[in-house]
Amino acid sequence: MALGLAGTAAIVIPSMSAQAETVQVDMNYHCTGGVAGAAGVDLKVTLTLQTALAVGQPLDVRWSLAYRNNTRFLSPGLFQPGARLTATGVVGVTDELWTGELNSVGSKDQVLLQNGGPLELPDLVSGSVSTTEAGVFEVVPRRLLIDFTPPAAETVVNDDDPAVTYVGTDWTDYNDRPAQNKDIHEDVHASDVNGAEASFTFTGTGVDFITEQDYRAGQVRFTVDGKPGIPATADASKDTEGRPVVVANQGNYTLWGMRKLPYGEHTLVVKKTDAKWAMVDGFRVVTEALLDPPKQFRARCEPVKKPTAIRVNIGGGDTPTSPSPDSSPSASPDTSPSGSPSASPSGTPGGNSPSPSPSGTPSTTPSSSPSAAATQSYLTSVVVKGSPSPTATRTVTLTATPTVAQVAVTPQGGAQTGEAPERMAASGPLLLGSGGALLTIGVLSGVALLRRRAAHAGERG
């Protein structure tokens, strides 16, 4: 009996593991529009993912990008350091009951950029996809989006810059002004003609009008892109409370400003409304911090050839510690300006608003356990589209890392990404049977021994 119990204990606690299988797929993409320019840009894309996983083990889809054919994404202007190039790679994830998309997002901050200068590419690291049951699904590479975000900045433009236009001969250019006036570059344009106009074309989200504050100045009217400015008028002979001033020739004075314009090219027109003096000392162009990249800079990339679906097998293993029992999608977006989007289900690709779905639909649950961060890589997101059949009984959980990547980007041919337990579906009955057999053997052996002892005692009696 003791032997049977010892044998059972030895069989119940095996220790085995299996290596996760990783595959790399190289594809060519062609990009058009936005920062891709008129000729377009060619990219080599390497997709890395695991094809054999245990239930509950995350599927990590990693992208890496490289330029091809001497093509480059180009800067749409002159920018100080801090501009950002963001890439969003999309793969379709499907099985027999549902269809979804896994987005991989990566960003690269740029150095000082010249107009038309090359842009540096980011790396991409995906979020994680986990399932609560064994099965097979397919991953298909889809589109790649490239976005450019200008940095927050302010630039002062002098009155004689080519971007400033003066109508007719109503304005006089005064140079070598006294230093105590504090004029920008010690010069101004001035006019005392009623109706005189000056226009300024700029690119940004805001603009300021800079003049001289002077008790002899008059009122000017502002229009932006043909619409009245906010406010519509200002008077350099009055302070911010509307009281007359007693100073004269106080240059580099910001009289008026406007913000929250959509990023892009705008035209400001300054018009005198009386016969008093008006002076143009300069303008300040403002680009505020942008939450979303300007759409005019977006490049869209598509595979040159139709990609092949990659089959992923989900084997036995531990059930995820916190699967979502709720069939309705839920997400906790991250609005940090570091380039970190969040997981959000939608009925359309790339959507941001959840749509209702019947019982058994996929759900998204943000992960609260971030792992190692990847350099220049930012938040990933998962987007689920479509609705599965109402009779679906399988539960699928998509999990995204809100703030940091779950795995580091590895080069092509890199090491295995991890280990997963082998399936042990038939081990339970086998272990119970083996233990029971050993227990029976032990009992029978004990009975036989007792009989032999009894017989031996009878003979001796």
C-alpha cells in the first residue's frame, strides 16, 4: 500500500514545457498620399508572430519597417525637433465565429527637419490577443497608415517677410527705428490711410498681431480666412481694459491673437478702420500641441501582393486569470500625448465608438500588467469589428496594453519569444488509473502476506 501511494505521488506532479513557435513574414508595401509625396514610398515590412500558443498565452504581432527603392517619407515643412511620425499596422484576426482587427502602433520623434527632408521610421509593437478556449484562427496582414504630427511651436515673423503683403501704396516701410522702441528688427510698416490693408499667410493653429502701442494709434479690424476674427477689432491706443494709454512708440506689443484654428494654411487680413496711425511690427505663428495628426499628412500603404493568411493554433493550457464574462465591449482609453492610443471596439475598421453586440461576441479588456517597454514604441490598440452569430458559445477576449508594449521588438531571426505548457488533456485519467492500479497491487500484496503468516502459524501449532 505504501508503494502504491508513493507511485501515485510520483506520477501526479510531472514538469514539462513546450517552446512557442514563431514565424516571420516579409512583405512589400506601397504608400501614397500625405508625406509619401507624389511619387509614393516603397516599404519592406516584416511581420513576426507566434503560431502555436497555449490557452491564455498572449499572441504578440510585431511589425518592423524599412525603406525600399531609395524612397523616403518627406517632411512637409521646416520644423523644430519634436515632430512625430506614427505608423499604425493592421492585421485581421478571424475564426469561424467572429472577425476582428489588431492594431500595432509605433512612433518616432524626429530631429530638426528641413522642408522636404527625410523622415525616420518607427518600430511597431502590438498589443496581445488571448482566447479562453483551444482552437484555430487566422491572421491576415492588412493596411498600414503613416501619420505626421508637427511639434508645438511659436515663430515670430517680421513685418517685411515675404509672407506679408501690403495692398497698394498705403503703407510706408520705416527702417532703422530707435532701439528704445524695441521694434522687431528695428523696423515697421505704417499707414494713416483709412481702409489700408495688410495680409499675412501662415501655417499653424493660431496667430498674433504685433504692433506699437501708442496713444496716437487707431482701430484695426481682423479677418481670418474671410471670417471675422475673435475678437474682430482692437485699438493700440488703449490697454486691455479699454482705457486710453499715454505711452508712445512701444514696439513688439502683442495687440491681438487667435487660437484653436484647424492645423493648416490660413490668411489673416489686418484693415485700418479710421484715419489714425496703424503700424505692423510683425506676427507670431503658433502651433499648439495636437491631439490628432493632421489628415492632410496621412499616407496610406497597401500590400503590393495579396498577403497569405497565417494560421495560429491555440492549444491547452491555463485559463486566463481575468477573462471578461461580459459580451459588451469595454475599453479604457489613454489620452496621453506620448502617442499612446487605447483599445476600442467598433463596427467599422479603426472606429472609436463601441457598437452593441449579442451574447458571445468578442470583448476588449485593457491589460493592467505592462511588460518591458520598447524604445520609441508607444501604446498599442485592439479594434474589434462586426458581430458574430447570436448562437455563438465561445468566449474570445482581446487584451491591449494601454501604455507600454508587452514585448520588445526583436530583429529578424531573433530568439524564441517564450515557453508555453504542453497540452495535458489525457493526463488526468491516466494518472488516476495508474495510481489506482498501484494501490490495488499494494492491497493484494498485503492480503497475501497476511495469509502466508496465518498458514505458517498453523503449521507451527
